[in-house]
Amino acid sequence: MPTFDLRTASLRALNGALHALRPDTNETQWTVVNPDGRHAIAVGLDAPIQVEIEGNVGYYCAGMNKQASVVIDGHAGVGVAENMLSGFVHVRGDASQSAGATAHGGMLLIDGNAGARCGISMKGVDILVKGSIGHMSAFMAQAGTLTVLGDAGEALGDSLYEARLYVRGTVASLGADCIEKEMRDEHREQLFAKLKAAGLAGEVDPGEFRRYGSARALYHFHVDNAGAY
């Protein structure tokens, strides 16, 4: 099980070693110690490996992830799991703004709170936040799910497309073209599946959540809606 100490080894050496792994590698368990808030740790991974980072990380940790499972034993800076394609990213602390931005797939799990613009322009990722999220979250979200066990800040889902938003707590306000929608059986089943994937099956009742989605009024420009664009 390789261990990288970022106080004695360079970040370039770590990412280079991870990028060099073949899909059939036997080196599947990696540990990174003393990250000390460095940016772009474990970015661009494309192998079925597990990377555990023992400490806080800076910007864009696990960005562009594909296949890998990345666990951050601390807090994460801006853009954690940004543009992720697949795999699993788990932040065991809080995440700063733009968590999971533009991500296409996989799951991002945040044990604490997430800052503003969580899931901005998400394109298929499943994001689950056990705490609360900041303002403008799911702005222009196109596909995927955002599940929040706590509260959501102002302008949730502004200019939303077809992503589904599930919030258990209160929502400060909804953004343009975002409305509350009926929770049907299919949505409860989907929500249960996301909770189960996050290890919360049986701990959280899907019936406690409300669903939010697009009113679909801004898909095409109309002069009557000019003030909302």
C-alpha cells in the first residue's frame, strides 16, 4: 500500500505516480499524509483505486475523477470533485463552494456542510450533503441528483434544467424557474437508492424530504420572461 508524505515528496510526483497506474494495477490502496491544504491533489485519476487523504485539502481535489474512490479525512477547498466523470469522492468534513461543479457522474458525499454553488452546472453526478448547503446551489444544474439532509441557502436551483433536488430541511428561497414538485413513489425510490449508496439506508426517512425541479418556463426565450434571464 503506497504512502505519500507531501512534506517530503512533491505533489507532482504523487499525481504522476497515480496517473501512471494501469487499469489492472495491483497497487490499489494509496494513502496521502500531510496534505496541508495543497491544491489539485489526486486530480485526473483513471483507475479503479482507493486514495485516502489524511488531512485538509485545497482547491480542486479529486477533480476530473474517473473510476477511483477518494476519501478526504478533513475539509476540502473550492471545487472538490469538479468535473468528476465516475467513481466516488467522500469528504469527511466540510466542503467549500462549487463542490461537484460540472460533474458528469459518480457520487460526491459530504459529511459536513457545503458552501455556495454546490453542484453548479452538474451534469449527471449524485451529490449528497449530510449538512446544509449555501446560496445558488444547483445553479444551471442539468442532470443528476442533489440530496441535502440539512437546509439550503438562497436561490436554490436557479435556471435549473432536469436535475432533481431533494432537501430535508428548509430552503431560504428558490431561484428562477425552480419550483417545489410532488414527491411520487418513483422519487422516493430514487432518493432511497441515493441514501443507501451513501450508507444511510434505514437511518434517514425519504418521506422527510421535499423535491424541487425545473418549471421549464425558461427553456426557450420569451419576452414575458425577460426579467428572469
